[in-house]
Amino acid sequence: MQSENAQKISYPINCHPDLFARNNFLNRECWLFVLSKCLGYIIVLSSVVIKIPQIVKIVSGRSSEGLSIASVLMDLYGHTAGVAYHFNTGLPFSSWGDSLFTGVQTVIITALLFYYSAGMPRTTTFLTLYCATVAILLSGYVPVNVLWTMNILNLPLIVLSGGSQASSNYRHSSTGQLSAVTVALNLFGALARIFTSVVETGDTAIIVTNVVATVVTFIIVLQMWYYWDTPSQGTLTNPTYRHTSPTYSHTNPTYRHTDPKYRYTEQTHEQTEHTIPDTDE
């Protein structure tokens, strides 16, 4: 079974006696293992705050603009399936701890998306169902082969998730509320996870998943660079223009001001005065 092989590769040799008792400091395999452990825990520690900038950006803007709900849900599935598989197979925490902390933050982001788009009732329903699902997956009653299959399904979902977000960015010509810090840290973590998964787990499914995640995240990084100074389509390009009508929507091309003296010009966001003929004469 994949999990048994992974556990054997996680601890290939007894490094401590070889390095310190026998002074064998040229043991390449041992140093790779130590490096992987250190890198793994650095990733875990950084994951504690990796999505905090994204959460702050959503809350401060009180908006989920630019974030694809489908992409976030698929991302959440990936973290949940990964944690359930690693936890139940006993793989070292340094190889999956980041999925745990990132998953918790993804739950918060998902809840915020539901809250700002659908209100508190749907947010409460989501949190209740998710917590119940996690409790079942971590209970030990779910067969390991089922968890492994769930983890394998994460591979196409990573592609779909990244594709959904990239498509949203392309349609809006903007990355919206996406946090550059979070995306950059995700790319670093994905790159580092390729190395740690090879050294610590040896699980082909996990390695391929990390490679695909790196490619997808890199595409999002390129989009953030490309759209960095580009305003999203449908937003006002004139920062000085403001309209006081609460019913006004700048995305409505048929909008006209209620005062017949004025006509709204969509291209320039200006009001042009027109003279009305005197009908009394």
C-alpha cells in the first residue's frame, strides 16, 4: 500500500547516531533528510499566517471581488483530503502540517465569501456541514484506500481550481481581491513541497500533486504581474467621479439620469448638459 511505503521512506536511516556518534558528516542521504525536515517545518510555520493577508483584504474591502467561489471550494477540498489522508496514515507532521493550517484559513475565506455573497444563514450551513465532514474523515472509520482515492482526486481539482481562478482573472482583466503576498507564499510552499514530498514520503501521488500545484500557482503569479496596474473591467476609471444615487450601477449601459437636462455618458463618466426647448412658446 502507498501509505506503508511512504512511512518507510520517511525514516530511511537512523541519522542521529550516524552523524553524531560515528561522525559521518558526509552521509548525503541523511543531510537531505535533515534539510527536508527543516524546510518542512519552515513551511508549516509560514503556513500559520500564509492566508492572513488574503483574509484581511477581504474583510477590509467587505468584498469577495476577484475570488472564484468554485476555486476556493476546490482548494478547500484539496486541503481537507490531504490532511485526512496524511493524518490517518501516520505520515510525519512536517510533510503535511501546512495543509492543516492553510486549510483552516481557507475555511475562514470560504465562510467570508458565503457571508458577503449570500448572508449569514448560508454561511452557518456551510460551516456546520464542513465540520461534520471533517469529524467523519478524521474518526478513523473511513478506509485508507478511500482517503487515498480522495487525495488522488485532488489532482484534477487543483487544475480546475487554478483554471477557474485564472479564468476569472482573465474575464475581469484583474486579480481583484487576490493578495499578492498570499499567492507568492503559496508558490514558495508548493516548490518546497516538491522536495520534501520526495525525501520524506516517496508517495508518487503526493509528489505529482505538488508539481501540478506549483505550475498552477505560477500561472496565477504571472497573471498578478500582468494585471498589476490594470483596473478591472466594469469599474470606474475616473477616480474623481462619484454619483449620489443609491440605485446607480456603473455597469448598466442603459442608465440615464432622471433629470431630463442631463444624460450620463458611459465612456467618460461625465454628465453632459443639454438645452430643452421651450414648449410654452
